[in-house]
Amino acid sequence: MTKNTLFALLTVLAVILAVAACVAPPPMTGDTGATSAATQPASVDAQPAETTPAATQTGERMGMGRGGMMAMHHAPIPAEYASLQNPTPVDADSLARGAALYETNCVTCHGNTGMGDGPTGASLDPLPAPIAHTSQMLSDGYLFWRITEGGAEFGTAMPVWGGALEPEARWDLINYVRNIATVSTRGGGRGPGPMAGESENRGEMLAAAVAQGAITAEDAALFEQVHAVLDEHYMQVGSEMQGMGSGGMMTMQRAMTGQAVRDGYITQADSDRFTEIHDTLIKAGLMQ
């Protein structure tokens, strides 16, 4: 073997090793939770959404597999839904019909209080959205679209209800989930306590921020969902923030969101936007 040949082989080997060092290891597959069939109600023949490979292979939570919550809530609404407005008045009859539909078809995933903590929802990956709050931030057209066509586009197990529920029933359901915090007296879900009260106050604050134009409805929905992740998985850390000064709380919150990114519950883009929204709310005097 000549010196030139040996040099060439060593050069090729060095290139191969360098390329190998730059390639990240494949993501670990986590539990993907129940399949979308678990969300099927016994009384209604809804078509389940299929979980996308990206979501199931990475084991990511809260719909992170296809661009995260940012993609979900900033996705353009299809033209046939964009201008829709709920034609059904929010009266006792509509709320009663919506409550019955919710109890039959939704409570097992989204929970009694609409916080995404139903018995089946706990095993899903991604977790169901906390619709008791997010539904108040999003437009009629957006909600009707998501109920009608399900969550396959975003890698969630939300079933397709368009062929199972009449339009009038879907509007009744929207009326109910938007009022679930005040009309539901069944208990359950997260239950009473400081976190429940804090969550309700946060929903009111976000609604006020949207009304004032400080943030968009999409921002409010994102903020609520990221906060739900922090409450769910880092509640003990959050309890240690009580009584801290604003600087200490900000540092702790950034640590929590950073950990959530590393754990795969949210994306870095979601974390960054959450912090920006948080800062905006403080500057607007809506949050201390």
C-alpha cells in the first residue's frame, strides 16, 4: 500500500467519523397512549382521527408532533368555516342539549370541568386540550372546524364529528363548552383548590387581554395550554413560587418552561412565545 493510498483511506475514514458525530441519535419512543379508538363514544358513530407517525414515534405531548400548539392555533381556518358564527342563542335549552352531548361524547377525554383530565384523556398522547378555557379564546368558526373535522391534521386523537353530529348539535356543544366553568355543577376534574381558582382567574385575565387587544385569541389559547402543561407536570415547583418576588418568579417560570421543552411537552417556539405573551401581560398591567 502506497503512502498516497494510505493517506486517501485515512481521509475518507476521518470524513465518515466526522459525519457520524454530527448525526443525532434517533428519538426514544415513549408510550403513545391509547389509540384514537379509545375516544369513541358508545352512542355516536364518530370517525376517529388517525394519530400521525410523527406524534406516535416521538411520544411528544400536547400535539407537539406536527409543529406544536403554535401550528394548531395559528393554522388558517378553511374558507368554508372562517366566517361562521354560532346561530344558536346561549339559552337554557341549548346549554342543556350541549351538556347532554358533552356528557355522552366528550367527558371521557376532556373531563367534567373541560380541563382535559378525563379518565381516557389521561392516557392519550397528546393530551386533550383544556377546552373550558381555550374555547373562550377561539372563534366560532375555528371551534366548529375542529369539532367537524377532528384533530388528525395536528396529530391528536380528536374524533371527526361532522358525520355523527348535526350542525345544530355542534353549535349546542360549543355553547356548552364555552360556559362549562359556570354551568357545570357536576364536580370532578381538577376539583376545588388554589390551582382551580388560579386557572379560572387566568382565563378571565386572558379574555380581558384579548378584549383590550393586548394579545390575540391564538396567543391566549397558546398561553393557557402551556400553563396547563406546567400545572400538570411541574405543580410542585409552581407551588414553591408562592410568595416570591417578580424576579424570582420569572426565573423559576423560565426554568419550568425550559424543562418542559427538554421533557418534550412543548417546543422551544412555544416556550419563547409563552414568555413573550407573559411579558406583554405584565406590561399591560394585567399580570403582576
